[in-house]
Amino acid sequence: MTKPSLPELLHAAVTAVGGTERPGQVAMAEAVAEVIDDGSHLLVQAGTGTGKSLGYLVPALAHGDRVVVATATLALQRQLVERDLPRTVDALHPLLRRRPEFAMLKGRSNYLCLHRLHEGVPQDEEEGLFDQFEAAAPTSRLGQDLLRMRDWADETETGDRDDLTPGVSDRAWAQVSVSSRECLGASKCVYGAECFAENARERAKLSEVVVTNHALLAIDAIEGAPVLPQHEVLIVDEAHELVSRVTGAATGELTPGQVNRAVRRAAKLVNEKAADQLQTAAEGFERLMELALPGRLEEIPEDLGYALMALRDACRTVISAIGATRDKSVQDEDAVRKQALASVENVHDVAERIANGSEWDVVWYERHDRFGASLRVAPMSVSGLLREKLFADRSVVLTSATLKLGGDFNGVGASLGLSPEGTEGDDVPQWKGVDVGSPFDYRKQGILYIAKHLARPARDADRGDMLDELTELVRAAGGRTLGLFSSMRAAQLAAEELRSRIPDFPVLLQGEETLGELIKNFAADPRTCLFGTLSLWQGVDVPGPSCQLVVMDKIPFPRPDDPLMSARQKAVEEAGGNGFMAVAATHAALLMAQGAGRLVRASGDRGVVAVLDPRLATARYGSYLKASLPDFWATTDGNQVRKSLAAIDAAARQADAG
């Protein structure tokens, strides 16, 4: 039988999902097939509506090697596993003469732990375990969640938290889940044969396509011990998120509460001398944390260094003592011991890392009104880690609607540890960047409005002129506005102002309801506005007349006092580069591209992206930022923009009436 061509396979898959073949999707599939065949790497920008999931799934399935697909959001994971993969596999089966298996795999704490559920939860204050179902009042929210999860455990095939609807609080889920460090291990656990997490790993080992998240991909790269099955092809979707997710996975935190919890958990399992040593070290650490001032610690103060070393040494003593003693009077001692070890080992590792003071790490102190004081440590850069761990021994495809910043892929490539495109060398990963465009005609569908006449925004300054401009734009648009603000304080102030100025247009505010409810209500009523901050920039997908105006209050540069961003910027400058452009401008360009991408989600969408920050038109870096946005028709004429918005609003209302 003749081997089917890639166009044949793609046509079959697109037909099966009820889609339409697009030139960009075909170009993407061809580029993916090429790099899989030659073992190189690809950064591919594919605009909204391209159908990029089939653009990478079809050539990956055709090649036949195991592929891991890592995504950033639950929505895309669900789309792949519940919609795209089942239909694509069915469609390709007659042509490929095989039916590839696929599976979802997440970190252990995402799965229900049957041992926790049935045997109870180790508690800090007393020996042994306690029954969380008896401890929680049945009428409380926690009690109701726990009872619902107990019933769900008998029905679920996956034990995956994301399959539990409606969801439960983090507090409730913590009662029935364990981290990888707390897990007893399948061979030691009485529920090992039924374990949801172990079953998920087994399914993944037997599957040709494994769908996972960026966090597990990061853990697989960082920890050395593989958690993902061996694979020849890695596809990273929503790749603009990868660096921040890997940074998050490589960030350590130390708080007095966390240290005291480790003390309580270990106290009953070790001799008095070891317990006292850890208690004394914890008290010394807590005293210093009360005195510290927020900000980056370029050098660890001497007294803090001594406190961290005392904590590290005490943890080391306790870890040895826990391993050397057994106490059969403790109920389910293995589970209690495992949880205590996990807590103490985590404190040990972070304390040691901060005390060592690597030049490749950034350490800072934070104080929150709600969460108290914390010490945090994060890598200055994850580019070296990604270069070493991600691009070795497999082909990697990274795709997103926003990878080409300022006109090329080199900025994103550098953050991933890649040399400029076209660089030759024995140890240099070979890659290329491809922009397959978008099925949308951005010049005809959208306007980029820069409010050049407004005052340059200053930190904590009153922006009355911006609020006046926002009010006029929302009024002209008839509501239909997604407001993306650089801080929660700015979003709250704008919501309060507009609710009083134009009460006919309801304003929803992030934090007042769940994100899902906010988006649902925003989509349901075209006169409604939705205001929020960074997490909204990527979480809203509302095609149609409900979102015809996207407003950004100012260019989203990182805060000047952000310890990690400022440290990265300084490091680039010390190496002779332009720290502002490499870090701050790149960060802003990525967020603005994501924000602007909320406007046009379907071929019939029309509207305006309004940036209420004159620097986009007046500053030298403005051209770089604009080159990162969709190719909208650009103007600084506010009167013309308001007329256009009014016309779009009138057309939408006429369509609704008809």
C-alpha cells in the first residue's frame, strides 16, 4: 500500500473535526514534518484560527515515534484529549493502518490518593493520622467537598482533579492528595495496584501520544529523574508561557510557617536532641524574618546566612534521625514518616540553596499582609537549563500565536537557550522560525488606537485623563469592552469610576466572581465590560459582538522593584547587552501581543485595540512593541476611533435585532 501523503492525512483530520483547511495550517504541518525527519527544532507562530493543534498532531502521528505534547492551560489539554486526538486518530486509522493510543499525564498531586482518602491524613499536632471526614463539619464547605470526593472516588476512572465538577477548594483537595515526595510508593502502599497516579503513568508508557502540562515538563527537566516516558518528539503548545512555568518550577520558597510545620511533623519521629536542634533553628530563622526588609538580597546578610546554615544542619540531623528510628506506636507510621521527611527535606534543600548563594540564583525577601514573610530563590535564567535538557536527543516544536517579537524569533529563542537563528556549531541546537500567518485580515478587522495625547503614565500618579478617555471609548462601543490593566489597583479604580460615570454599562471586575463566571457573564451580555489584570490577558476567548474593544491602560513593563526581572536586566547589561530591551521590552511585547490577540477570535470579528499610553507612539522602543502586535490599521485619531466603534456597535445591535 502506498504511504499516504501529508496533505491527504491533514485533509482527513480536518474533515473529521469539522474544520476548514487553511494555508497556514498546511505550511505548519509541512514545517513540523521536516524538523521531525531531520532531528532539528522549530519555533512556529500560528495565529488564532490557524488550527495549529492539527498542524502538529497530524505530522507527529504520521511519523510514528512517541510524542509528548505539553500545554499551559487546562482548556487546551481537554480540547486535545477529548476532541482533537480521538477524531484525528479515527480519521487517520484507515490511512495509517494503525490506531495510535494517547493519554494524559500530570504531576502526582493532581490525582486523588486512595491511601489518604481511606486511611486519613497525617496531622502535625498528634501522632498518627486523623479522619478528615469526621474532623470536618458535614455542613461546612470543606465537609461537603470531602463527602463529594469520597463518592466521586467510587465513580472516577482517572482520579484527576480536573475531572471533578464542580471543582473543590485547594484546602479540600490537599486532604486527599499527596506530592511526589509524600507518596509511599506503589510497592509499599496497600492501594498501589489501584493508584490513579500510577495507572496514569502506566497508560502514558503504553501510549504514542502523551499530553501533559508545562509544569510536569519543567519537573522532568529539572529533577533529572524522568517522570515522562522516553520520547523522540516534543511539542510545546502555548510556548510563550514555557519560560515562566519552568522558572516557577525552579523557584524555592522558605517561610516561618513552612519551617514550623516541618518541626511539628518531625518532632514525634526523632530523638529529643534532633527535635530540639530543629526547633531552635526554626525560632532563630523566624526572628530574623520579622526584622527583614522586602527586596532583593544581592548578598545574604551574615546573620541570615548563619540562621539558614543552622536550619540546613538541623534538617540534615533530623533526616538521618527519621531514617534511623522506628516507632510502632505511631498509627500508619510509613505515611506519617513520609510526610515529615517531605517537609524537612524541602526546608533543607531551599535553606541550603539560599545559603550557598549561587551567582546563578536571585534571592529576595517578600512580606504579604495575608501570607506573611517569605524568602524566595529563583534562577537568574532558565535558558541554560532548557538548552541542555529540552533540545537534546529529540526534535522540539514550540508553537504559539505570539513567538515573533519585534519582527523575529531571536528574542524568544534566546530565552529558551537557543543561539540566533542560522548560527552554526557542533553543540548549537539547529532551529528555524516560521510564521504561518493568520486566517484573519487584521488590517480590515481591527484598529490599533494609540492615545498619543494622554499624559505619560507615572507610578501611583492620578490618571484622570486616561479614565476620561476610557469612559468615552466604552460609551462609543456600547459596552463590549475587555479592559486589561497593569495592576489590580488600576482595574479596581477604573471599575469604580465607570460604574458611577456610565451605570448603563455593567462592569465586571476580576476577583468578584470566578474567572469562568466572569467570562460567561461577559459573553452573555454585549453591553457588559470586563476589567482585570494579567491573568485575564490570556484567559479570555470571546468571539463575536461581546468583545469589540480591548483596552490596555499602559504598556505592561515589569515593576521596577520586581527582584527577578530587575536582576535579569542587570545581568544582561553587565554582559554588554541592552537589559531594558532584552528583559523589560520583551516581557511587555509578549503581554501586549497576547492582550491584543483577545480582539479578533473569528473571521467576523471587528473592533479596536486601544492602548492608553502615549509611549507606544513616542518612545524609541514603541516600534519594537508595535511590530509584536497583529497588523491592525493604526491611528492616533480618537475622534475617528470613536466613530468607528459607534458604527461597529450599531451594526452589532442591528444584527441582534434581525
